[in-house]
Amino acid sequence: MVTDFQNIVFKKKEGLARITLNRPPLNILNIAMMKEVNIALEDVRDDPDVKILIIKGEGKTFSGGVDVKEHTANKYEEMLNAFHQMFRLLISLPQPTLAVVNGSTLGGGCELALFCDLVIASETAKLGQPEIKVGVLPPIAAIIFPRLIGRKKAMELILTGNVISAEEAWRLGLVNQIVPEDKLEETVDNLAQKLLGLSGVVLRLNKRAIYQGLDTDFEEVLQKVENVYLQELMSTKDAIEGLQAFLEKRSPVWQNQ
């Protein structure tokens, strides 16, 4: 097991695994970090002694999203593969997963947090999928948002790129609890201890039963969304323009092609 991670902190103790995104202040998800997350997720998946997994960000922010600097012609496919592998592994994890959301949780960071089985957020957290503003799309949100909050609201959040408050996220059902920032760790620890006091195998079977009830072939849908992203979206002039404008800190000039 690799332990000398450069971009995350990975710990396991007494049935509890923790992955901390460790590139403050914004914990931007670059390819190197996502590959480390994937190694840790594989370890958790294959460890029968782990009952639950907690994912959080170091400092005041969960994650500001995927590194736009790596969304270039020679890197975006590798970036997308590393990004999507996190979700392929998360959905294969038999253990329940818990995201701890604080500060700005945007783009790929928002997708990572909300894909977890449970989400606890601080009252000051902000969540959103602003990808459309830079000419791309949020592939995971496009899959899970309609299932979590319905088609209408999913369309609104993804098509506008609006960032919402933790309270609005809770009202929509995107997070389980919102608590004052100074109570966040205590609330997470209390929930973790409650779950750790239960049977690990029964926790796993309950999670499996819930996913069976959803009856969603995630891999099949993800491959379809990947095709849209790689074969259609990234061949448009506006996707290239949007990303370049973001890097150059200017407003994009859309050509609608």
C-alpha cells in the first residue's frame, strides 16, 4: 500500500477510513491528486475491516473543482479518465461513504461530495456546478442530479451554473445535515461513531439493497455521457474558448459552434 501521498492524506483506524484532499486553500483536483484518491479508494474497497469512509478537504474548503489547467487538448482525456475512475470506484465500494462539506464546493469537487452516500455540510458551504460558464459540462452531475432532485431543478442548476447555499442544498435533498461550522467535526464524529457501532456486513448489505432499488446501471450511463463529453463537447470551438477564457481571466466570446 502506497503511503507517501503528495496530494491527499489517507488514514485507516478501527474500521474508519479517511481521505483528506490536501491541496489547500482550494484543494483543486489535479490528475495527480485524483490518481492518489483512486489508489486509496481501491484500498478501502478491498479492506473487509473498513466499515465507513469519510472524504473531506483540508482547511476551509472541500474542493474548488478539477484543475482547468489540465483541461487541455493533450491532457483532458487523461484528466476525465482519472476523474471518472473515482466515481467508478465509489459506486463499487461496499462501505457507506460520508462527505464533509465546508466552504466552496464547486464543479468536480461538488460532484465528488454529492456522489457520496451521506453528506454533512457547514452552514457557510456553497455548492454548485459552474462548468457551463467555461463551456463544458458536469458529467457526473448530469447523471445523478436528476435522480437526486428531479429533472427540472437539475436542469436549472446545471444550465445556469448557479452556486447555492448549504441551506438550499439541504432543502433540495443534496445534503443530509447542515450544522454551524464550529460543530462540523463533532457532528461528523458522532455520526461516524453511530455507524461504527453497527455490523459492518449489515451496513454493506443495506447499502447494496438501496442501490439495487435504484436499479441504475451507472457504468452504462457514464459511458454514454463520456462519449458526449469526449466526442462531441470537446470538438466544439466554444469548449476550447470557454476554458481558454477562464485561464486568461476574461469573459468568453461564444461562437455557438
